[in-house]
Amino acid sequence: MKLLPLFGATLALLCSTSAAADVLIDNVKGVRIDEDGDVDRFTGLWVDDDGTILEVLDKGDKRPEHPKYLSDMDGQIIVPGMIDAHLHVMGIGFGALTLDLSETNSLEEALALIAQFARENPGRPWILGRGWNQEKWGLGRFPTAEELDRAVSDRPVFLERVDGHAGWANTLAIETAELDADTKDPVGGRIERDAAGAPAGVFVDAAADLVQKVVPEPRPVDRDAALQEAQQILLAQGITAVADMGTTLLDWQTYRRAGDRNQLRIRIMSYAAGIEAMEVIGGTGPTPWLYQDRLRLNGVKLYLDGALGSRGAWLKQPYADDPQNTGLPLLSDTQLRNLMSRAAMENYQIAVHAIGDAANAEALAAIEELSESYRGDRRWRIEHGQIVDPLDIERFGEYGIIASVQPVHQTSDRGMAEARLGPDRLLGAYAWASLAKSGARLALGSDAPVESANPFVGMAVAMTRMDADGLPLGGWMPDERLSRMDAWRGFTSDAAFAGFAEGRFGRLVKGERADFVVVDRDISRASPEAIRQTQVIETWVGGVRAYRRGQ
């Protein structure tokens, strides 16, 4: 690719995070979703100085005579920038800077990695990290503090489960938090206990806060570093925009610092971590779009239940592998409606975390009730929607609900879901095609750092319901597969629509931002297996290159 500054301008200016003149991006094999939602091919983009597309150019179209910059792409393939509709930006960054256990396959392997990390970081007062998964380890139970002490006993250790819905502490961390057999389970949480009733080491959902409250807060410089790390990871995956689910006030200030310093390289559609954060950040309503459409507080994220892995997902019937447990409802019906009403009256968009079928039914009931009072284009969001009673699926389409789902969860959770639910209750599990048929708009994401943020893997899974090994053959419950176009739109234009960003970015059309990815294959024609292997060569945001592989 040749970048040719014209009229004496400098190459460095074009490659900075803010373009100062119009750009002709030419000689491309462009593939986009056009205004009608169909595949369209083009050969050039003319981009204004603010990163907005002036024209999408075909082969025979006349080029602008005097662009200030010409970018000759040497016939490379470009597609719209990918959008992740549900992830955790700061979680990705901190996950990359702390201990990552997501690739461990056994308890002993995890303990060895924890011990190694502690030896290599002798100055850290706490050992922090995430990613453990007792299901992947084949442990058949939660790990214990005593086992964690075998790896590190001289410093407190606290490690988040892969789904973020449980924490694993060693004995010193439990003692630092002053927890013992007399400590009560908090509302919406559960302390795993030993035979004597003392904390055994794992704290589920709200109980994790009992330990988290004594963990030292990261410094602003740590937060800034984590954001930059997260942005680099996302841009390398071809992701140009995200919905950040659970933005704290400190997260928001980190994003604002980056924006003020011209270091906000991706677009963030933010959903506050609860009503208090929503009010402090947004005041009387969603914020304006800031930093040339790179940051906006859209609304609020509310948690209604936990996750399947920690048996916190709220089910209508008991867990098949834990008959005394139906999960953890985190809000009463009155609390949920009050919180949703508080947000809706100020026109904040509401995103409700609901994984179990009871939680999804409760979220749907609340939306149905509140829709009578709060009319207009609300775009109510249900996040995850993993287990839905088949009788409830049609309700998703009745109120313009956004079904925000994460395809890779299905391949990761398949065996666990079968064990947790039993064969008779799987019909509404990860039912993407049925949700789309109901009239719900699907927005696709990854839930990173719970899963890899790679959107091309997400597309392949959405189309096949098979994992990286091609299993199960033909796909798990294959009737719930999505078409290529539905999967592609779910990671681009539909994800933008879910965040009230249509018309701003997501499609590579005139008047939207020039966010695109240079890739090594045509994803509109490649097989799902080939899409999974897509390599990102460059990522451009607002007509400016923000990432190049190898640099």
C-alpha cells in the first residue's frame, strides 16, 4: 500500500489519530453492506477531513481531482469495521496486564502458573487475575483457598472466574477481608463454605464484593495503560467500535482522559454500571457524542442474574446437576422495575443482563409493563439471552427488543449447558435464529475478556454452531444457525443500531464514518471455516490508519 501525501503535506500527519484534510482511499477491493442491506462492491472511498465518507466510488466513477492525501491500497480487500455489541473494555486491558488463567486446562496447571506469576512479580502486594474455569478443568467442584495457598500463601490472591461471576481467594485474602463462618451471604451472592461453615475460597456474584472491597484500586496511570492495551487488542482484531457493558465512573474518566489527549482510538458506546454511575456520568440523560463519535454514554447496564458456570443464572426449574438450586435472582421484580423506570424517564437506554429462563421471562415482563408508560424508540436490550423458555421467545419481537448475544459462548458452554439443564430444556438455549424470527434485532458480541474478542470467529460460530475443531458435526442444534448476512450485520450495522449509532458508523456508506478493516480474504464469499481464519492487516478509524499488523 502506498500513502502519498500531496501538496507537500507529511505522511506523519495522515497516520496520526486525527486527519487534517480529505483523503482518497483508492484501488481497493471493497465489500460492504449497502443502504438496502445487500452486499455491494466498490473500489474507493473519498473521506472528508473529519473522517466522514463523502463518496463511495465504483471502478468507473470519477475521482476527486485534488485530494490532499491519496492512499493507494494496492488492490487489498477492505470491509466495514467490526463492532462488538457486548464486551468490557477495561476488563480486556486489565486482563492483559494481570494473570490470565483462561488457557489452563487443569487445577494443577493453573496453580503452577499462579506460582510462576507471583515469583516473576515480587513487588505486587496482591496477585490479581482472571480466567479460571473449573468446568474446563474437569474438577467437578469449585477450587478452594487451601489449594490456592499451595501456589501463593505469603500475599493475598484474588482471581475472577472466566465469566466474571465468581472470585477465588486464598486464605490471606479471606483474612484480609475479615471473613469467617459468621459472615452472612449478601443479597444476590453466595459464599462457598467448608464443612465448618467457613468461607472455602470461592465467592459467587455479589459475594465477590466482600473480598473485592479490600483489593487496592488501580491508579489512574494503571487505568490509562489498561485502556491503551485494550484498544490495541481490539484494533488488531479489526474492531473499530464496541458497546462497553458496565462502565464505572473511573472507567468513564479514563475514556475522557484518552479523548482529551487524542488517544481514544476506538469508538465506545457506553452503558453505565448501575443507576448511580449513570446519573453521575450522564446527569439528566445520555451524553452527546464526543470526540468525533468516539464516545457516548447511551444508558445503563442492570444485572438480573448470574451465569451458568457458577450456577448463578436464574432458572424456572432447578439445575439438573444441582437439584436444590435455581440460581441467584439479583433484583426483585419491584427493584427491577424501579431501576428501569428511573433510567427510562431520562431517556437512557436500558440493557438487562439475563441468562437463565426465569431472568429472561422477568426482563420481558418488565419491558412489557414499562412500554405502556415509556413509549417511542427505546431499543430495550436484553444481554446474553442464553436460556429462554421457548414460550417466551416470541415476546422478544413485540417491543423492538435488541437481543444482544455472544455466539462463542455457545461453543464454550455447550457441554456445561447440557449438564446444567438436561436434554429436555435445551430447546430455547442460544436460540439465535428463533429470536431473529420473532422480530428481535440481533446484536452480536464476544463478552471479552470472557471470550476472545475475535469477531471473525464469532461470525463463523454464528453461521455453523461448531467450535474450532468442527464439533459437533453439522452444528449444535443447527436450526438456530444464522445466515452469513445476519451474522455479518450482527457484527456491523445491527450492532451500531443497537447502540443508537446508525447513520454514524457501521456500514461504509456516504455520510458515515470511514471505519474499515483491511483483511486477507473476502468474508462475503469465504466459507465459515475460512472466515474463522481471517487475518487483519490494517484497521482504519475515521479514515485514519489506527493499526497495522507487525507495527
